[in-house]
Amino acid sequence: MTPFGERLRAMRTERGVSQKDMAAAIGVSPAYLSALEHGRRGTPTWAMVQKIIGYFNVIWDEAEELQMLAQTSDPRVVIDTAGLDPRATALANLLARRISAMSDEEIAAATAAISAARRSE
């Protein structure tokens, strides 16, 4: 599941809406909506995110949150380390091999470390 898919499912569940009903309302198949929620589809398009925002009638912060989540929800990430330090390539490969075995705590710690490094730049 992607961050966007997780939030989409939560919003739908909170409002008591079925995938079938929501899919019909925004003009997609229930299978597509299910795949989007489960992270089996790529990042939703801007137009799709706008349809979802309109469907749930959300504004401002919640709409911005959905847009940001969509931008960070590609389930098939490619990291191009060409031209970077060899340690960057080693890190990318290590992460690719290990991420499926990492615990929630390890993922949170790695995310915090990388976020802290970005803030200090």
C-alpha cells in the first residue's frame, strides 16, 4: 500500500463509501480504485487526484495533503545514481535489497535520519 492509497482508503471508510460507488462517481473501474488503494498502480495523475478531492469535497489542507501524498506514492521507485559517489549507489542497492525485510521502526528511523539530513542542508 502507498501513503496515498492508505489515505484514500481511510477517507472512503470514514465516509462509509464502497469502492464500487466511488469508482462509478469518479469514472473509473472498481478494479482500478482497488489497485490504487493497494499500491498496484503508479502515481495517480493530477486530474485523478482532483477528481478524488472533488468527490470527497475537501479543501485547503486536506486537498494539499492528498496532492503531496500522491507525489510520494509511486510504488515502483527508480533511483538513478549515475554520476554520484559510489557510496550512493551502494546505499540505493542496499535499500532495494533490504526494504521488504525492514521493520516499521527501522523504516521510521531511516526516514527520520534522511529527513534530518535534508533539513540541515
